[in-house]
Amino acid sequence: MKTVLEARDLSVERSGKRVLDGVSFSVTEGEVFALLGGNGAGKSTTLLTFLGFLPPVSGLVQVNGKAPAEDIAAARRAIAYLPEAATLYGHLTARENLRYFLSLARMRPQAEPIEAALDQVSLQPDARGRQLSSYSKGMRQKVAIALALLREAPILLLDEPTSGLDPVAIDEFHGLIRLLAGAGRSVLMVTHDVYGACQVAGRIGLLRHGQMVGSFTAPAGGRIETEAVHAAFAGRVPA
Amino acid sequence: MSVLLTLAAGEWRFWLRSRLVLAGFIIMACVLAVTSLVTVTRIDAVQKQRLEHQVAAEERFLAQPDRHPHRMVHYGHYAYRAPGPLAIIDPGVDRVTGQSIFLEGHRQNSAMFAETRSGAVLGRFVELTPAVAYQVLAPLLLIILGHSLIIREREAGTLAPLLAQGVRPVAMLGGKALALASVILAMTVPLMLLAVRATLNGESAASAFNLVGAYTLYLLIWGGLILLVSTLARHRGIALGILAAFWVISTIIFPRLAASYASVTYPAAGKIETDLMMARDIREVGDGHDASAPTHDHLREQLLSDYGVARVEDLPVNFRGMVALASEEKLTRLLNQYADDQMLREQQQAALVHRFGWVSPFIALGNASRALAGSDLAGHHRFLREAEALRFSFVQGLNTAHAHDLSYADDANRNRDDAAMQQARVSAENWKVLSDFRFTPSPPEDRLKAATPFLMMLTVWAAGMLAVLGLAAGRLRP
């Protein structure tokens, strides 16, 4: 399988403080990789480094075999990024948000694929013409996922995607992630939700204070065992 | 649609859906419409009124019957300063300096010696005109509209996904700048209409174009500053605070600081001091009404010698008229010296204030605007000089008639009885020495030359802003 994202011995500093320290992992085509860690572990920093917003102080970071700084436009074209809290415009409707973002991605937004993407994320048709300021967090998240679908980017970077969602919305979201991975998209998801990570990820990396302290791989045809990951996450057993 | 246009259109959609911003738009539109209408109406009325007064004053002067010429010297005349066509945008110093001067013999332009210690105070905020609306209020609307251009995206978290999906920082700033520039363009529409109206009323298209250009450049500088602060500040409140502080410093503090600094650096004498000094000097010149005063002895000796006679009664010219001519000339020279000193002092003060344009675009624009509209201090000084030239011309014309058309004997005996009084008159034809006076703005090329330093300041501000924005774009991070 082709490696689409790779961090090798990656170290990053923010405001003079080392936030990532010698982190290594990779994500292959069609894989869901979850980076698990508590607050301040360096999860979001990892995503921003792949996006080229933060330069590594040492080590290597690559998107499709190239450092983002080498061809920032190509790296960002290949990635659909969903920040925490589905940051979209509250004064625009779901359709307007999608059209706006797609236009800025130099795509030609057509009504039919937009409706199809919104169908795919199960956003109620009567909500699609309403401004997002009236949406719940789960509904906003669906619009953000629809945007990622429409972008047709082969790589998805998700920052705490299920934070604040209710259980039903979380289940729907996990279903969507599996669907995307099944369609060949690669997903790098950073989260502190152990259960959610075990539900969708083929591999999990455990990040603590900027260092990769453990990893878990799902058995063939199965899922990663939640209890083992939870124990390692809580520091009860070595990862 | 290009990325720039999409971003600009997105910003417009946000503004149109924001009640606060819409309220700002409506208020600004009303302010511009009202100030434009009120100023146009006022300046039109003033122009018409002053022209009518000027014509009436000339007709009244010419309609005077045969009289002793010196009575006409004291009858006097008025000179009115009619505002130029671009005064509908910027009336400038008109309200501060007054607009008419009473012209008579032995006295000069009393407006010059009014209680104004500082020429630098001229041109301050006195009424709400389009110039004030654009110079002072328009930046406030731009601050309301634009302070959150970038910061809003950062605070809402939308900046990261926008940049992450390939929107370049330069394009991001360019799109936002385009949105703000389109607002500025819309705001200048009333200004353009006023400029067109001024052109139809005889103003040169070049002056009108330069004036609109200067205001547009000023607003673009503000737009650039707002975008810069919105890019660099971390919070909306901080951006708003910085911009509000710059507005206060640039439009309120610096102009007053500059005026005070100029007054202290080049202090001008007040009315009482000036009057006392002038009275002392005038005494030395002598009284032109008293031909027997010792101050005129030299003139008497000179004339007697020139004409080879022994008594003033034998001179072929009226000695009293000759005294009036010579005395007026000496007195005018003295008064001109005072006027020149005062004007020089005011020019020095103004020149010092002008330098503050390097630190305040408000000062630079104000000076450029008044210079292009012909309503600046230099225009006022020119009016004073032209009015003085008119005064000197008709007074000396009358004194010449006094010297040549009225005999010394008739003049000396005029108070003897009514018949003598009748005899001591000259024909009303002599009143035609009065020239028509129509004050018009200086030629457009002169006004452009006067405005060039200030336009240069604005250009440097704009170029600097553009360069800093380019650097800021490179630092744009989510």
C-alpha cells in the first residue's frame, strides 16, 4: 500500500516550546489512523505540520512523498482538513457554505453533487437552506464532512471530529469515516476519544507530551481492543 | 469566479447579513447625502449672494453723485470672496476667515488683524461638510466594516480550513482588500457626483479628478491600515482598540498638536499689540488730511522746486491731492509691511503644520483638499492681496482726481459756504476708476502644484501600507 502521510523522527516547536519530539508514524492509502492523546499532547500540531502551517525543527514530514514546504499547493490540494468544532460560516446556509468553500478550492460547485453529498451525510433536506448559526454541532459536522466528500481529496485530516457530538451523531460519523476509507480515502484522525478511535481506526498511535509512546493495530477483520488502549492511555500499563 | 472575487463577494454577503454593518452603511449614506445637499445648497446661496453683493456694491459706488473725491475715498467699497466651484466639497477656511473686506482710504483689510494668533488654526473642523464627512467619519465606517476582516476568520476558525484548502495568504488579503476597496469606491460616488457638478460649474476637470483621487487614496490608506491591523492583531477587541486609537491620534490629537506647536514656534502678535504698533508707525507717516503738517514739508519743497513756483496756491496741481497721493502710498507701504509680516507668520505656521502630514494622513489630505479646492490659507491670502490691490487702485485713482481735477483754492475754501462746497466737487465720471472685482480660484495648475507635496505624502503612505501588507501576508497563520 502506498504511504500518503509520513512523519519520521518529527520535532516541532511552537513559541519556542517543543511540542512534538521525535514522533514517527505513517498512514497508507485507504487506512484510518487515529492519533490518540490528552490535551497538549501535540495532536493538532501534528495536523498543522502536515498542512505546512508549522515547519519541523528536525525530522521529516511528507504528504504523498513530498515535504509540504516543497509544494504547499499540491500538499493542500491532496488534503481535506476538518478542524475541531467544524468551522464553517454561521451566517451562510449549508449549501452556501459548500459553494463558497468549493469555489475557493477552485472547483465548480454544482447543485446536484452538493445535494448528493448532503444526502450522503444524512442532513435533513429542510435544514439545508437554513443558516448554520441555527445548527447543532452534529449538523455542522455533517456539512463539514460533506465538504470533505465534495473536495474529493484523497487524504482527510480530522481534528477531534466527534467532540461534543451525541452518541447517535457519533455512530453516524463513524459510519461515514468507514465509508470514506472503504472508498480509498486515507484518514488521519486526532482524538482523545478512545472508544471512537477503536471503532474506526485500523491503527492507533498514542501520543503523550509530544512523544509517541505506543501503537496498536487492529487484527485482520477485527477492531482494536478498547480496554487495552484505554489502560495505556490512562497510563495504567505500558503501551 | 476568481478566488479574489469569491472572497470579496463572501465578505459583502457577511456585511449585508449583519445588522450592525447595515446600520453603519445606512448612517454613512445618510450623512454623505445630507452633508452634500446642505453644503451644495449653502455654497450655491453664498456664491449667488456674494456676487450680487459685489455687483450691488459696485453699482452703489458708481451711482454716487458729483462729490469731493476724498469723500469717495471714505465712502469705500466692498470686496467679496466668492467660493470656487469645488467649495461644495471643501469650503476650507471660508467660515473661519470671513468672506468680505471693507475697502477705504488709509485703512487696510481689517480682517487681517483679527484676533487670530495662529494661522495654523485655520481649517479646523467648523461644520459638517462632505470634506469633514470623508476625512473624519468615513474612516470610522471603514473601521466598523473592516476591523474583523481577517481576525473574524481566525477567531471563528475558518482561516485554517481556507488556507488548508489552498487559498494563498496573499489571495486571502487580496480578496478582503478588494471587498473593502469596493466599499470605498461606493462611498466615493457622492464625491464623484459633487466633482462632476463642480466641473459643470466651471471647475477644471483635472482639479476635480485630483480631488476625488486624493480622497480615494486617503480612504484606501485607511483600508490598508485596517486590513493590516486585522491581520496582525490576535483579538477583535485589540484590533478595534488599535484602529480607534489611530483614528483619535490622526484626526484629533495630531492636528491640534501641530497647530499648538506652530503657534508656539512662530508666535503671531495679537490685535491689540498690532494696533498699538501700527498707530505708532502711522503717526510717523503723518496725517494725509493735514497738508500743512511738517511731515509733508519735503513734498511741498519738492513740488515748488519742480514747478518753479513759490507758493502751493500757484502749483498747477492741487497740493492737498498730491499730499493725499503721497501719504496713501507711504501708509500703504507701511500697512503692507504689517500684512506681509502677518501672512508670512501664518504661512510659517501652516508650513510647520503641513509637515505633520507625514505622520497623519488626515492632515495630508486636509491640506491637499483645501489646496485643490482653492479654499486654503494661500487662497485667502491671495484674496487679501487682490482686495488690497483694488483698494489702492481706486483710492489712488480718486486721489489723482483730487490732485488734477480740483483746484487748490476750491479745495481749501470748500467749508466757506454751500456754494464753495458745490464748487469743491469733481464729476461722478471719476468714480469709474473703480475696477470690477471678481475673486476666482487660482489656475488649476497652481493649485495642483500647491497640493503636490500633500499628494506625495498620501502616495508614500499608500506605498508604505502596501509594502507592509505584503510582509504581513507572509506572516498570515491560522
